[in-house]
Amino acid sequence: MKTVVDLRQLLKQYGSFIYTRDRKLDLQLMLEEVKELYQYGMISIEEYQKAVLVIRHEEQLIQ
């Protein structure tokens, strides 16, 4: 996972579609979804870490 598109594809596999027209809010919602998927054991620690890195990188680009 290297991009937000990859992250969206991961979330889509679990039935989560996030698009609010607010990039920052989208990233926050994606982070919450990824945390929940990890907490419930649906994704691995590696997937979780990569997703968080992608989100953090995108947040830096917004600011």
C-alpha cells in the first residue's frame, strides 16, 4: 500500500466507502476505519502500519 487509492481499495474490500468532498475529513475517517479493522483482527499489523503512514503523509501534504 503506497497511495490513498490503495487505501481506498483496502477499505472497499470491507464495505467501507469514504468520500465527503473534504480531504482532511476523509483521511480522519479512513484512519478510524483502519484502526477498527486492526482492532477486530481483520487486517495485519503490516497493513495497519502502511495505512497509517499513507494517511500521515497525505495529512502533511494538505497542511
